[in-house]
Amino acid sequence: MIIEFKDISKVYKKDWRALNDINLEIDKGEFAFLLGPTGAGKSTLLKIIYMDERPTTGEITVLNYSSKTIKGKDIPHLRRKVGVIFQDFKLLSDRNVFDNIAFSLEVTGAAKKYIKRKVLEVLTDLRLQHRRSQYPYQISGGEQQKVAIGRALVKEPFILLADEPTGNVDPEGSEEIIDLLKDINAKGTTILMATHNLDIVKSLPFRVISMEHGEIKGDEDGLRRKRSL
Ligand SMILES: Nc1ncnc2c1ncn2[C@@H]1O[C@H](COP(=O)(O)OP(=O)(O)O)[C@@H](O)[C@H]1O
Ligand SMILES: [Mg+2]
């Protein structure tokens, strides 16, 4: 098991309970959807995994890190192993595609030569070589999300968290993003993707964890779904 939530609750601002008593296990190599309407607590659940938010009660374990014992200086190490992509891409607008992806390794202090090789490798995998010198505003939403995926991938993460990754992407681009995530998962990366889009979830034979009002209301495994598709 690569992620484990034990009796996790998250209360914002004194009394707003965004997560209520979450128990959840994600295995190494899984692809799981986190499905639920706006406000269900999906983003909060993901933030707890990359430790952007700390649980109010309970304990989360991610890889070998526990929310109870992790030190501030370990958080960058955790974030190297857990990639995150967002609905709004969060690219650096003053850097081109190549430099956006490179930045993610520059901050880890990697050697220049290694960074160049690794970024070119990722650009090739994403079929984005021809866009390497362009700026975010010059490329489509789907391409921007691919750059964001590239930025996560150069760090060779064990886990990739995707928070509504197709929310700002047209249908064609969305399909491409989902295909990419499938390929990344097939190569071994564990993926947890939050979405409120039932059509995407329905079309794929992966585990579906359903959330509502900060609670898990359903958890259907991928194999069973595969038989019913
Ligand atoms: N930083 C915050 N401060 C206060 N309330 C928050 C904060 N972040 C989220 N919430 C509230 O927590 C609930 C869950 O939000 P969120 O995790 O963003 O859900 P989702 O991603 O499923 O839309 C919502 O009611 C939201 O308004
Ligand atoms: Mg959200």
C-alpha cells in the first residue's frame, strides 16, 4: 500500500468539516478516480496526500512518510515522489515549455546535463518537442496540461495526483490527457484523479472512489467495472 488514510478528518476555520472520518487505502500501481460534486472534499483529500494541508485528526501515510512524524525539511523529498497537476495548469508564464519542465528539476539541484537530457526525453514522450520554445499563452489548454504533466514526470514520481486535469481542456485534448495518464500508469506510476465528470469515469475500467459531503460513499474496484463495461 502506497497511501493510507486512517480516520482522517479535516476541519477548516474552526467548524467547517471538509473531510469526515476518511479511511482509504491506495495500492502501488493503482489508477483510481475520486468522483464527486464540487465541495465534496476531493481537492482537500489530495492536498492531505501531498501534505499541503495537514489532517485535523487521524493519520495519513504516503510512501514512508507519516503526517504524524514528517518534518518540514522532508516535505520537498515527499513532493519529489508525489507529482501533482491542477485544473488551471499553474505554469510559469514567463518561461517557455522547455524551461517550465526544466524548472521542476532545477529546484532539486540536479546537474544541467541531466536536466537537459531528462527534459528532452519527457518532451519526446509527450510529443511536445515542436512546442519546446513556445510560451504557455501560445499553446492550447490540452498542450498546457501536457506541459504540467511533463513537469511532474521529469521527477519520476511514484504517485501522480491529478485534480480535475481536464477541467480547462476541450474534449479532444481531454481524451489525449486521459490517454497519457493511462500510459503513465501502465509504466508503473500510481494515479489518483479527482473529477466530477461522470462520462470520463464511466468510460474507463478503473477503481472509482465516490465522495459526497466530505465522506466516502462508494468504492468500486476496477476489475468489477471492467466486467460491466
Ligand atoms: N482553505 C479553505 N478554507 C475554508 N474552507 C475550505 C478551504 N478549502 C476548501 N474549503 C471547503 O471545504 C469543502 C471541500 O472543498 P474541496 O476539497 O475544495 O472540494 P472539491 O475539490 O470536491 O470541490 C468545501 O465546502 C470548501 O468550500
Ligand atoms: Mg476541487
